[in-house]
Amino acid sequence: MNSKLPLILYSFSRDNHLPKDLEKHIDQMGFKVVSKHYTFQAWLDLEDDTKVALIKGHVGACVAILILGIPSMDIINALGIVNCVKYILVNRSQLSEMIVAMDEGSSVQTFYKETHIFYDNQETLLFKNLEGLYKHYMHDPLQIYRPEIETGTETGIGIGTGTETETDEWLLDQDFMVNTLGALGDGVIVSDFSGRIQYINQAARVICTYYAPTNKTSFEDLFHILSPIHHYTEIFIPDRVYKEQKNFGLSRDTMLLDQDGKMKYISASVSPLVVGKKGLMGFVVAFRDVSRLREAEKRLHLYSEAIRQSLESLVITDSEFKVLSANLKFVETFKCNRDKLIGSSIFELASLSDALKTDEIRRDLLEHTAVRRQITIEVEDKKLHFRLMVNAILEGEVIYYLMTFVDFTKQRDAEIQLQRERENLQTIFEGLPLGVLILDQDRKIVRANKSIDLMFDIKSETIIGKGQGNALHCVKLADPHDLCRNQGSCVGCRIDQLVDRALVYNQGITGEDIEMSVFTKTGSVEKKWFRVSVVPFDFEGVRAVMMVLEDITETKAIANNLIENEMRLRLITDNMIDTVTQINLKSEIIYASPSHWNLLGYTPDSLIGTSLFDFIHPDDRERTMERMKRRLSTHENFVTELRMMRKDGTYIWLEAIGNVLVNARGEISIVYVSRDVTIKRQALDEMQLAKDAAEAANKAKSEFLANMSHEIRTPMNGIIGMTNLTLMTELNMDQRENLVLVKSSAENLLKIINSILDFSKIEAGKIILESHPFNLRQTLNKALNPFKIEAKQKGLDFDVEVDSQITPVIKGDSNRLIQVVNNLVGNALKFTHKGGITLRVTKIGVKHDTSFIRFEVIDTGIGIAKEHHHKLFESFSQVDGSMTRRYGGTGLGLTITKQLIEIQGGKIDFTSALGQGTTFIFEIPFQEVDQYVQIAESTPNVPKAHRKLRVLLVEDDLVNQTLAIRLLEKQGHDITLAQNGHEALQVVGTQEFDIVLMDIQMPLMDGIEATSQIRNLVQYKHLPIVALTAHAIKGDQERFLGAGMDGYISKPIQIDQFFSVINELTSEVLSVQQLVDQVSEGDMVEALTLDEFDEYIEELKIQIDKLLEVVKLLRYQQAEEIGHFIKNLATTAGDKEIKKRAMRLEMTARKESPAQLLSSYEELKQAVVALERGRS
Amino acid sequence: MRILIAEDDYVSRKFLFKLLSQYGECDVTVDGMEAIEVFLMSLEDQNYYELVCLDIMMPEVDGIKVLKTMRKLEDERKIVQEKRAKIIMTTALNQTDEVMESFDAGSEGYAVKPIDTDKFMTVLEKLGFHRLNK
């Protein structure tokens, strides 16, 4: 190929080794090897002159010399070729370095600096380097070639100027010119403006691939160019030259289309051609093919960019490690200022200063062509890890260093992380409370963790390589001493099956409970339960099995126990007679024992989910529920009795013991154990009934006795009264003595009866305690006077000592107190024959307004023997049966006394010694009454009301309202206020009242009007209405009463009158009024008809006749009866006169006086006769 | 002097009649209603009773009611104080409530059965009644 640049190849390799296909690559690079010289020695052997001649011989014939195996520029310089060739390619040290020199005025040194060093021991790099170099120097071909061309042009002009010939063939005649131009490496075309080519040199022919004669083509056809500036349109050069008439260069990217149709980058300049007198004749185009340079240039640019943008930090330093250049990544990574960086030592860089030691690097570089090491650098508090490579680049004698920092921090961190995780996993594996075995494909243990050791009491390292059965000392169940005979030989070994599954079918199993018998070190065989998981997994790339063992022997044992207990309990509950019922908090039955069927007739299943309370007797529900709730808060057991409904609807009594049960989930339930207690209950009920009956009977008896009081006293009244009367008459001695005995017997009987009645009343609860203020000292004195007399008669002393601290007036039931004192003092008197009796009253304490008063009745009587003390207060008991005969009494005295004291809130006790006397002590609380209250209580202003009244007060005056209300409130009445008659009417319509207090003078409706309107309402005919009036004039009263009022209270209100009027009208007012009405009703009887009157007369006459007979015979009782009959007859007839006389007769009959009876009879008879006469 | 006795028990009636006959002319009634009727009659005739003995426990109309009615009848007729009857209540019950009520309703005395003859006669003395000289 003509276009190839000629190249001379020298090799100085000691072994003459040349890379394979070197020449082929050189060829591809656009060079053509024109001469080869091998071995340095051969070269050295040559004479210098010869060398120079040899090389110079090539000058012009080659553009490049490739020298292989030359270490130093000195040698190249020595060759003396630098100015002779365009390129010198030097391979240094086994193809490791290329140095290019160029001949065009620039020194080798200059070039050397700009050389990029690539190094690699691979031969292929050589070619890469060639490429790189090519690119580098093709970078700006115009710059390289221009001076030559310009020189050429100038030369051309100079030639033109210097040769002033007038021949037509001005150019071609000059051999010199032709020869010169022909020798040029650049193409030269001379053309006139018409495009006729005058001259084409050899180089131009090569570039344009035009080899035909010059006149066979035109300039346009030959020099067919495309310009990128003009969008690759053709430029018409002749026109431009003609127009501009000066030199110009074509743009950088101009391309030429050669005759073969290939596009080539060219560098071209055009000069106008002025020939002597002819002037501007045409133009000269000088150009060269720069395609290869441009390609190389492009590539070089890419490499340079690649370095610049490289993700590795790259820096180039000089031999002193002063930074010459650094790429972007470096600047970024080490956070340094590029300007400052350049020119300073790499070791001075703050972040590197610690990690990099100049000496070490230098030393290493002496020994090795490249240094590699890992360094850790702290940049801005971050630890970064780098692989550093330092390569020396030799440029002649000058050494440069390329330092490459590869950041592997992330990689390193990841590695550390991985390492840690691995360690963690190992820790987990070992620390797991579960035994873990890893079996390989041959079912041999490859790993075992520590838990295995503990679980099986073995050393995990001793079992590696064994089958799991042997390793774990599994004993074949059938024969305890027959150890597991390795994997698979145990028929039906479950673990084996699981391992199989995992290994063969790649199926895992989780948590299967398996029992194993394990041979222990002590020689015994232990049965153990394991929860086994077998999982297939990849262990270091090989299919393996992980077996996880959890020792659940204890859990299993507990579970078994639980099941056993449960079964046992089930057995009990299922077979017991009592029922067991469990309910939740909603009272729903969640368990019912089978015994429900026997006891209640329900199948347990039918009860589940139903409410327990549906079966409980309605009367027992609330109580049971309440008890249940109360106990729920205390969680205590409880016992209750309740009725449950059987399926047949009948109820049975159950005794239920409830237990609150809290399960593990915190759910609360209640378990009842119930037992049929119907029979017991019935017995109890019967007992209760009997008891109630007995009590009722006792009470009835007491009540009967209490009620008998009247009936018993009445005949006693007769006996005693009559005896007394008779004793008042004249009697003989015998009679009197007899009657005195009768009297004393009757009095004794009365005392006994009184005691019994009192006792009965207390028993029947009929004693009603009263509370009223009384003077204690006075009351006592009054009560004790009779005893004082009696004591005096018996010759005994009688002292009463009352504590002066006791307030004179106290509040309580004085009657009951006197009864007690009488009883005790009476007793004391009775049983004391010498010495005396003392009643001592002392105040023993005060609590709030209550004072406790102690009464002591001390006698010097016969005393009570110790053995009788205990029954002293018992009913119907006397110390000695003979006592009754000697001392009388019912034996109820002390019992009654004790009970009377107790119902007053007090207590009684005694001390006694036989023959020395007795002291009874009792204490009763009394309310203290202070002086003020005593006065208040003593004033009669506010009497006690009989009952609480509903009072309607009709009053418009505020003062009177207030006073009336105050007074009424004092009596505790309910008061409703009305301001006038209208309001009163409204209120009366809606409420009931016992009495109305009515003001007379009121606005709207006065009292009299209001009263008559109220009276018009039927239901208020008898409602007492009292006038409140200031009209105190006589005659007013009649007016009020005439208006239907029942009474009046004059204003200003006199308190006594106020209360007495109200009291009078409200206490039984109706019945008394009715009685009054009734006794005077005779007036209102309708007049009898004549017939009736006749009948009445006839009846009277018959009765009079009857009466006569009776009167004659002095039959008083019959006379009374007839009188009564006649009286009734007269009442019916409305005959007042007869009635009066009949009544008189009745009464005289009772007097049993014959004379009076007769006179009464006569009067009655006369009246009848008069009546009869009046008729006729 | 006129005395009215109201007592439903025969023996008690007889006793009172005999006892009080020593003091004056006694009329005897056997129940409350009759007592009221007789009392009214005496008022109408202006032949007043000076002393009335009322048993509290009587059938139909009890003594207290009789007492009140008598007092009302006297009120209605505006009998002057000197002419009004002295009324003594008798009862077999020894209950304070009734005693108080009878006093409130206007009785002058109270005697518990069996009647203590001496005590009763003392009370009569106090009320100004004296045995007739025989």
C-alpha cells in the first residue's frame, strides 16, 4: 500500500525476541517495515560512520524507527538519528515502554515529557501503545505538518520570485523544482483557475490514488473534497483563491474523496501561484493524508479521558514523588486541592502522610518494578482502605511514577461483616438450647453443637463422622443393650425415616415428638422424648440434613401427668353422685358432670351453653347470684343452698359449694359441686315450722296472758271491791276475820297475777318504753315512802343516798324505773330481818348528753347461797321452794326486773353472801335534761299532738302565717299554705287535709265564702274548718258556725286556745260528733203513720203489762230487759218521752230498789196512757 | 248528788254502784252509748250528774269516746264549770297512754282495776265528794 509510512525496525533484545505478529501489527498501524536490524550487538559492532550512513540512508525513505530493547535515551541520542526520522519508537525493557521521538525541530526530551506510559508485561500492550502513540501524535496533525507546508509554500513563492523566466512551461522546465517537489512526502497539485492541472507530484498521486497522466483529469475531479464546516459540501477552491488571492488552509476536518472512492482526512493549504509577469496564473495545493493521525489522535483522546474519568485514583509524580498530575477521582477521594497538590510531594498529603512511608516505597521500587500494598487512610474521619500500586515509568533517564489507589473499603467492610455474621451464626449454633446435628449425605455427623453434649452427656467432637444413633447412644427399644446398629439398620426408626425424607425427597419435618431410649454413661437406659425437626439444607454446597433436637422429656412427663390427673378427675366426676357444674362469668354452663342425669334428669350435653340461673328456683336466684358476685371478688369458696329445677319441672334442694377457678389464661369460672339435700332440707323446714309454731304458740300464750289482763283484773275487782265493801259494814268478829283473810288472799293473788302479766307482756314484746323528764329524787322518795314505813315497822334502817352530781331532772321511763326499784327494795325488805337497807344512787359516767346512773340496793338480809346464784334471774325460780311458802312471790320478780332494766338499756348484777346480805347493782342510762329545756318542757305551751296532721293554712298576712306555721311545726304537722280562698279551693281539690285554718278577711275570696264552697264538695262535709279571726265580737261565732265552720281561733293567737281548738277538732272529732248526732237523732225520725202509731201503742201496752208482772215479782233483770226493749221501740218511733222513761226504768231496775222500780214503772205507764189518750 | 256509772261488767258495776251509793244517787248504764244518752237526758232535764265513772274498755263506744262526747255535749250547751260533771275513768289496763289521753280529753281522775277502795275513796274526797252520813 502506497499510503503506509515507511518504518525501520531495530531490535536490541538480547535474545532477539520479537513479539509475535509484530510486523503485522505494525502494518495495521499504518507503517510499513522497510528495513530490519537485529541485535544490539550487531548494531554496536558497526562503525559509527556506517551507522550514520545506514540511518541516513533511510532518511526520506522512512518516517519512523522502531527500536526495541533500548533502555536509555542516551543510546538513541548516540545513534544520531533524532533529526533524521519523524518517529522513533523505543521499546524498553522487554517491551515495557515506548518512547517516541520526533524529528521536527522539537527535542526528544520535550516529547519524552508528554509521553504517556503504559506498562504491562503482556506483549499485546505494545500494540496498544503503538496505537496510543499514534493517536497522540495524530491529535493535531496540522500543527505537526504546517510548518513544513508553510515553509514549502514560502519556498514556492520564493522560487517563483527568484526564477523570472518567460517560458510557457515555466514550471516543468525547471528540473530542480520537479525533483524537489517529487521528493516531498506531501502531495502537491498545481492547477490554473480553469481546473487544468499543471503538476501532480508522486505523493499527491498516492493520496488521491490517481496514477494516470496529468492531463487526463481536472482539478475538481482529482481534488474532490468535503468540508465539515460546510456540511461536507464541496468547496470550490479555485474561486476562493481567485477571490482572496492569498494563502489559506482548509479546515481541520476536511476530507478528500480519492479516486477509489475512499474518504481520507487531509491537511491542506492553498496558495495562489503568481508567475513573474504573468501574474496570477493559478494555485498550488499542498496536502497530506492525516487519516491515520486523526484516528490515533481520537483514540489517544479517549484514553486520556478514560484516565481522567477513571474510577481509580490515579496520580503521576516525578522521581521525587512530587505530583505532576492527578485525576478527578484522586482529588475527590483525598479531598485535596488540585492546585496545591500539583508540585507538592505525595507524602506530604495530609491523609497519606501516615500511611505512606517514602523510604519503604523507594526501597520497594528498587527491588521491584512495581510496588503493591494495602493502606488504610483516614479521610474526614472515615477509614478508607486502598490497594496502592506504584509503577515506575522511565522516560530516558527520567523516572516518573504512576500511583494507582483502588478503594476497596466497601469490599473490606462487606468481608468483615460476612466474617462477623459467620461468627454470630457459629455462636448461635453453639449457644442454641436445642441440640443441632448436621448430617452429610452419608448420614454421618459433620457438625454438632454444645447442646448435644449436654443433652446426651457426650463430647460433640467425638461423634463427628458417626451415625446419629451410635453417636447419641440410642438403644434399640427391643433390647436395651443393643445399641443402634447404625443408620438404617433399625427397622422403623422414625429418625431414620425423617433423615431419608430430607435427603432423598428434600422434605423437611418440624417438631415431631419421638421417644428415644438412650444409653447413659452410668450404664442405665433412659427413656427420653425429643421434639425432632429434620430439615434438608446445603452445607458447604453439598446436600445435607440439619437435625434439631429438643428434650421434651419433662414437658412430656408433665403432660402425661396432666392427662392422667384429668382422666382420674374425669373418672371421679363422671361417677360421683354429686353433680359438678362449671359456669363462666356469663353464668353459662361450660361443664356438667354426668351425674346431672341421675340427680336432675338432664343429659350433661343438653346443659352446656345454657344459663345456670334458668334452672334455679326464682326465689333463690337473686340470693345465689349475689353470693356468687360477692365471692368472686374474694375468690373464696362459698356454700349455698338453692333449689334446682329437675327436668320434670319439680324442684330439689341442693347444697352447692362454689369454687372460683382461674385458669392459665386468666379466665375466671366457677365450679359448683352440688349435693341433693332435699331430705335434709325438708327435715330442716319441718324443724323450722315446728320451731315457728312453738314460738308462735309461746308468743300467743304471752299475748293471751297480756290480753287477759283486763279479763283477770275485772273479777279481781269484784272480789276485792266487794270484800272491802262488806268490811265497811257491821260484822261480827268471825265474819270480819274471815273477810280480812279473803282480802289478803285476794291481794296476794293480784300481786301474782300482776307479775305474771308483766312477765307475759315483756315476753310478748308489748312493753313500750316511754321517755319523759322527771325529777329523780322526788320520784324515788315518793315511791319509797311506803317501804320506809314498812321498814320502820320491821325495825330496820332505810337509807336513800342520791349523788348530788346527778342533774335533778332526767329523761327516761320513770314508771319502769320505779317498778324496778320497788321490786328490789321490796325483795330486800322481805328478806331482811335485822340491820337495814340502803339505796345508793350514783352517776358513773356521761357520754354526750346521756348519763349512766348506778343504783345499789344493799341489804343485810339472809343472803343467797353461792350455788343458787346462777339461777337467780331465771323465770319461775326461787332460791328455795320453801321460800314461796315463807315469803310468797311468784319467782318472776327478778326476771321481770332484769328484763325491765335491759329494755331500758341497762344491766343488773348482784353480790351476795349467805347470811350476810345481798347487794343488787343496776345501771341505766338516762338523758340529761339541762335547765333551759327543763323550763321549756315544763311550760304547757306546746302540748303533744295526738297525731301528725295535714293542715291547710289559708292566711294572707305574713306575720300570722309565720306564727301559725311555727306553732304547727312545733307539733310536727305538715303544713300547706294558701294565700287566699281561691288558692285554698284549688289545693283542697288536689290534696287531702285533716284540718283547715281559714282566715276570714282575705282578698279575692274571704274565708266564709271559701268555707261554704268547700262544704259544697261532698267529700269535705266533715273536714274541720277553723276560722282565724280578729272579730272578737259576740255573735260572730254563730256566724262562722252557721257558715259551716267547726270552731274559731281569735287573733292575736293565744297559744293555749290555738292548740286546744285544733286538738278538739281533730281528736276523734268525727265519731264524737256522730255520737252527738246519734243521741239526738230521735228528733229527725219521720212521723209515724196512724197505723204504725196504733201498732206502736199496742206494743207498748203489751210491754207495760209484761213489765207489771215482772215488777210485782221484783225481777229486776227482766224489768231492765223490758225497759231496754221499750226504749228501743220508742227510739224507733221517735218518741222521746217514752224513751226517757224507759231508760229511767232500765236504770232503776239495775238499782234493785223495789220502790224506785215501781215508781219508774208508774211513770212509764202514765206516759203510755197519756200517749194513748192523746191518740184518741 | 247524782252519779252516773258506765260499766259493762256486772260485778264491777255492782261494786261501783254499792261503793258510790254511799256518796249519792247512782244511775247505772251498761255501755257507752247508753251512758251518752242518759247523760244527754240529764243535761236536757238540767238535772246534772256531779260525778261520772266511765270504764274505758267497753264494747261499741269506749270510755274515752264517751268522755269526749260528754264534754262536747256540755260545751254545746255551754254548761257552766260548776255544773259540769267530774269524770273518773276506770280501767283494767295500766297504760300510761290512755291515762294521758283521758286527762287530755277532760277527765278528773283515773282508777286501775281492781280498784283499791281506799285509794279510790281518797280521790273522791279530793274531788270534793263526801260519804253521806248514815
